[in-house]
Amino acid sequence: MIAADITALPAGDSPGLVLVPATPAERIASIKLNSIAWKGPLDVETYIARENHLFQQRLTRDGLTCWILVDRTEPEGERTIYSSCESYRKKALLAYDGKVEDVGTHGVGSVYCRPEFRGKGYAKRMLEELSCKLDTWQMEKESRGRSLFSVLFSDIGRSFYAQFGWRPFLSSHMSLLPNFKDGEPDGVACDSEARDLFAEDVQSRLCNDQVLTKLRERMRVASQQSPGAKIAILPDFDHYVWHWAREEFYAQKLFSQRDPPVIKGAGNDKARVYCAWTRNFGETPEDNVLYILRWVYDDPTSPEQEQTTIHAMAAILRRAQLQARDWNMSKVEFWNPSPLLQKAVALLDPVAQVVHREKSSISSLRWTGAEQGLGKDVEWLLNEKYTWC
Ligand SMILES: CC(C)(COP(=O)(O)OP(=O)(O)OC[C@H]1O[C@@H](n2cnc3c(N)ncnc32)[C@H](O)[C@@H]1OP(=O)(O)O)[C@@H](O)C(=O)NCCC(=O)NCCS
């Protein structure tokens, strides 16, 4: 299955090729193949264990499909894997013309072609077939019986996935180094209202019914104020648990002598500002990043409230910096920062800039809503790190 005769490879557009869901053994074979690209500091067996651990999480256990491009005449279990990827079914919200709907969607990830097979059109063939299949794949229970969009995060720039319909969206971030001076008299570190959040706090503060109701209302209003559909991946607790399963797996393998990382975010109950984060353990210390997964706060309605929110955000970010320092992370990073968040960052680091990514983690969305009478334009709300898989 893994070894292949590279002198007799089919063309990428050969009618003999077909995209199919992998069998469990083929899924492991495809993970082994892509391990050279993505195992990072883990050995291959531990990398496979990581993938299996993530597969068992609530977010992915019923909706993850490993897809492989194979020759339709080869028998299951003996098929050469020409290219592979994964899709993850997710819950999402769609707002259009003042109405909000629960819809199904897919995230796409782990797009891979082994080095000796590259440049022959296999990934192209796979993504062309995938884009058609995802429209109805696992959508039987959805009221529309189909998905209207899918998302992915490109690490190979803006153009590759665009040729198959995944259009690049805003992909910016800000980051803060964890190297502030202790006891700095900036009025931020001494904010006693900010506190650590544990997993159960994230669930009760960031994932409660009120937060989701507000999100639906915000999307409904937005869909009346400007033309075009608005979508968001539902920021449910399962997303956070998936990211933490990943960080805890690494922490256990790499820092077995330490207690697990239980501080999952920070918040200020009085100002009602919260964020949740996860720690990414990469191949080098520079790749160790504390990512803020999502922010939750109310839009301020007065200048005083705005100042309160900005200060609460800054104090929360300071807590994130402390956690980053504690876990030897190179920085704290957050995606697509709002203007309010940018003002909070300025309190901590006046020279910090918004970075627009051109190569990695390019948020990309393929929209098929126009075929469903929902127009050709779509706006992606809550385009934050929690959506990444
Ligand atoms: C990216 C990858 C899947 C491409 O696989 P592939 O089978 O060689 O790609 P294809 O031969 O189907 O290429 C299709 C087209 O995309 C272009 N293309 C291929 N890789 C590209 C890249 N990294 N960036 C931009 N364009 C690329 C090809 O030139 C080709 O264009 P053409 O149709 O005009 O000739 C493969 O290089 C890979 O596995 N890389 C390592 C893992 C990775 O980075 N995956 C993506 C994670 S987001």
C-alpha cells in the first residue's frame, strides 16, 4: 500500500482514478505517509497515536472522513494512495436576509501527496472530486440536505486552493512576546479583576446559551444591514475540547514530569470579557505558540464601556503572556483582531502591528450558496483560531 512503482504512474486526470473514503488500515497508511510533513517533534508511532486520540474527540469522532485518491481497479487494502486529505463535518450558522439557520459544513485538512508522486495532478484531481462530494457528504440530516460551504486553512499560500473554489479570506493576526518586565507600572498587570479560566469556566462563560443567542441575533441583524450571506462555524465547546486534547497530548509526551496545562483562558466577569486559548507545541521553540482560540465580549455602547472593555482585554492578554512564558512559548497570537482588541494590544506593546499572512494558515472558504439562491457574496464571521482543524 505504501510502496509503489513510480515508473508506471497514472495521469492525474486518468478515468481510472477515484476519490474514496479510506478503510481504517488505509487511514493509518495515509497518516504514516504524511508523517514526514507533520509529525513535528513526535516519532511516527506517537504521531499516529496523536491522530487517533484526536479522532476520538466529540468534535471529530462522527464526522471525520479520511479521503484517498486510488485506482478504482485495485482491491481495498492493497490500493496505492496517490493523494489524501481529511474532511470534518461541523455545525454552522447561516444568516441571510434577516433569517438565521443551523446548517452543516465541512472543514478540510491534511491535504497531502507523497513527494515522489508530486506534480502529476493528483492533489488537483482529489480536490476537484472532493469539492463536489462535500456538497452532500454526511448532510442527510440537514434540512437543506446539502452544505453551502466548506473551509480550510492553506499553508501553501493563497492561489493553490483558490483554483478549486476555496477563496482566501481575511487572514491577519497580532502577536505579543512573553518578555514583559514583571511589575511594570502600566496599569494592566495590576488589574485584579482578571482571572484564569479553567475548562469548565470556558464552557460556562464562552459557550452558554446566551452567548450563542447573541451570536444568532448579531448575524441576523448583519444580514439585514448589508447584502450577502453571513456564516460562522458554531463556536461550541467541542471545538475547545478538541484543541485541548491536542495540547494535552503534546504536554504529556514532551513534559511528562509537569502537571497538565489546566489554565485554558482568562476573563473578567465584571467587564464580561473572556478568551480561551490553546498551546501549540511545534518542531522548534519558535513554533511553540499560545493561540487565542476565541474572544467573547459585548460591543460597548458608551465611551466608558469601551475603555473598560479595552482594559479588561489588555489584562487578559497579560495573563496569556504569563502562560506563554510559563510554557516556554515564543509568543501569544490571535487571529483577525477587532479594532477594540488592537487598542488593547497597544496598551501592552505600542509597536505591535497587524500582520497579513500570505503563506500560512490562509482562511479559505468555498461557497456554493449562489446555486441555492443565496447570492454570490458571503461574509465569514468569527474567523478565529477555534475554527482551525
Ligand atoms: C501541496 C501538495 C498536496 C500538491 O500535490 P501535487 O499532487 O503535487 O499537486 P498537483 O500536481 O495536483 O498540482 C496541481 C496544480 O497546483 C500547483 N501546485 C502544486 N503545489 C503547489 C503549491 N505548493 N503552491 C502553489 N501551487 C501548487 C501545480 O503547479 C499545479 O498547477 P497546474 O495545474 O497549473 O500545473 C503536495 O505538494 C504536498 O503534499 N505538499 C506537502 C504537504 C502540504 O503542504 N500540504 C498542504 C497543506 S495546506
